[in-house]
Amino acid sequence: MIVAERKPIKEILAMVADFKKILLVGCKGCVTVCNAGGTKEVGILASALKIARKKEGNPIEIDEMTLERQCDPEYIDQLEEPLKNNNYDAVLSMACSVGPQFIARRYDNILVYPTLNTCFMGGALEHGVWAEFCQGCGNCIIHHFGGLCPIARCSKSLMNGPCGGSAGGKCEVSPDIDCVWHLIYDRMKQLGKLDQLREIFPIKDWSTSRDGGPRKIVREDLKK
Amino acid sequence: MPDFEPKIILFYCQFCPDKGINSACASNISMPSNFRKIRIPCTGTVDILHLMHALEAGADGVFVLACKEGDCHNETGNIKAQKRITYVRKLMEDIGLEPERVGIYYFNSSQGPSLKNITQEILEKISELGPSPLGLSEAA
Ligand code: SF4
Ligand code: SF4
């Protein structure tokens, strides 16, 4: 899933400083699963903003809504009625940053703000802890490395690791980061495939990644 | 602020704290009238939103009365409540509302008489802070 976290409340308060009425829109997709922008988080943020503004004697009206997803146009269409029937000063999205862009793309007459920082593609290591697992390089090669990704999970994205900074299973960048090359070694050993690591992995073609510019996938069989 | 009568919302667990409150009543120690008590199945059910909405509605203080560590009938309800309170206090700090308006106390059935100390401490703390800027006390 896409993992995100809420922006600092002061940053969001500064965004809405001049507004009297806003629409705060959550998303039931990834950001609900990572507890950043689902219905509950929309409620908490709305409440915090209202408390802060009421305290200043400058109340703000906030309508709350959570869409099925904010990365599909048909759900973004559901904002049409509320936007038509209310005089909102702005829309604040609690989706990953795809959401506010989809809203801005669909409605050209309303200001749109992100309330989350979109961080990475990852998963939950335990309840309340998420880690990065994939960088979306566009050409997955993890099967060469025991199923672990050296691009997203090695601080230097080394294809032929480890580097000299690997110590006791930890990365030299921080004792909080597992050295993925240590994990790759352990796993390949376990699988009886250590000899595969003797091969030098060729330079990766990054054109499938961001180096080729913004990417697009077209499925002719699905297109209307 | 001589006329200030703090409005306190108190969520309390149906197990140890409930028994403690009953045993306090049996010893003629009652909950001050400005405490609005809300009995809940476990303090683990107290949600961040419940605490926020109580503050938003203008409560001067919002507190949770939980079973002591290790006594929770659902094992970790009181620990979850503590973590949520920490979260709300941080949020309050960020928006400039006194975090001391929210808190947790641990209380069990054998501690009936200490209920008075807890309510007294809460009242003193909130009286010192004064009415919530969100105004329930003023409106009352
Ligand atoms: S190799 Fe590329 S696609 Fe595969 S997990 Fe790593 S970054 Fe993601
Ligand atoms: S210590 Fe490990 S994870 Fe860190 S940069 Fe070196 S090889 Fe990569």
C-alpha cells in the first residue's frame, strides 16, 4: 500500500488560516489501512482544526466526507454535488497526494490542499509500524536477491552489496535500519543459493523508473 | 476565578474503577456533581475521537479512570487508553490547548477512599487552568 502520515497540524492550520468553510475529504484506500486518512482520521483532524480555530475566536466550518478512493475519477465525481451546494473556500484531501491532484484535475474552480505527506510503498511490520519495501522501479528484480529489494531497502540501492558499512546486520546510515544485503545473504544461504551472489549484477536500466519521466500504463483491452 | 465550576467528563471502566466508585459511595464518598461520568465496557474502547469531541464541546477537562496495569480484563485496554491520551495531549499541545486538561488515573475496587484524592486533584488542576477557551462552563 501507499503509506502516508498527517502533516503537522500547524502546517495545516496555516493552510486554512484565511478560510471559513472547508470540505475535508478522506479516502477508504491505502491511507485508511495505514491510519492516516480514513474516516476516523478525518474526524480527528476536523475536530483538532475546529478546536484550534474556536479557541482563537475565529471558528471554521468543516464538512467531512470519505470517498471510496481518490485515485479513480468516478469517486472524485461524488464531490460535484457538495461542491455545487456549498460555498467552500477550499477542499483539503486526506488521501495520498494522488487524491488532491485528482480533485484539482476534475474541479478547476476550487483550491485544493494536501493534508498528508505521502511517504512510500510499504507494509505494516506490526500494528502502528510501517516500512518501505518497494520504490516502483518498473522492472522488478527481487527474485535475484531472495525476494528482497536492494533498491528500496538498501540505503544506497546497491545491486552488488553489501557495502563496507554493513555491521551486525545493521546499515551504516542508522542502527534502526536493517542492512538488506545482510538479510539477502542470510536468505540466499538458507535457500542454498549463495553461489548466485557471486555473479555481478549488471547496471540496472533505470528508464523504466522515474528517469524516463512520469510514467503511464495503457491497457488497450480495458480502455473504452 | 471564584465562580468557576469546572465541567469534567470522566470515562470509567465497568470493572475495577466501577467497583471502586461503588465502594467509595458505600463510605459516603461521592463523585462531585460537576463530573459527568460515562461508564464504558473497557478503557480500551475510549477513542481519540471521544476525547476530542468532549474537548470540542467545551469540557474543561476530560479524564479516564482505568484499571491498574496488569488488572485490565481485556489485558491491554488501559495501555491503549494511555497511548491515546498521550496522542491527544500532543495534538492539544500542537494547537495550543493545555494538554493537562486530558489525563488518565488508575483506580481499583479496594481503593474506594482514594477517589476523593483523584477528584480533588483533577479539580485543582482544572481550576488552576481556568475555563476551557471553548466555553462549556461559560455557557452553562
Ligand atoms: S525491484 Fe523495483 S519493483 Fe521490485 S520491489 Fe524493488 S523497487 Fe519495487
Ligand atoms: S550497510 Fe547495507 S543497507 Fe546500508 S548502504 Fe550498505 S549495503 Fe546498503
